Amino acid sequence: MAAIGAPSGAPPTFLADDASVFRDLFEGYGLESAEIQIYVDALGTPEAIDAAEGISHWVPEQAAEELGRLLLQHFAGSGP
């Protein structure tokens, strides 16, 4: 199965024209404008898009150790 990560050169493409390609991607999944804006705010920089490359939606299989470490770190900081 092919990865769904951002392809090489994605930041300029995804973020051009007020992130229209990025927005269209999420619109295709049925998200509303306000919901899409949350993703654009969080991932709408070339650095964030680059950081998202190289991993697909199969994170537990592709990066199990790192995922486990991050989850433990997250839960350790959570209250009851």
C-alpha cells in the first residue's frame, strides 16, 4: 500500500494560493471551513509539511517505538 505522506516539493504546492490545495484535500473529506482552518493553522508552514513527510497513516506499523514514546510522554503529562 502506498504512503499517503506529502510528496517531495509539497510545501510550495500545498501552501500556494492561501493553501488552496491543502484546503481542497480536507474539503474532499467533508470538513467544514472552520475545521479546515484548524489544520491550516497547525500545519500551514513549509516546516510543518516537511515534518509530515515520510510517514503514512500506518504510524503504529512504521514508527511503533517513536509513537509509543510520544504516547507515554503525552499520558504522563495528563491529569485524571
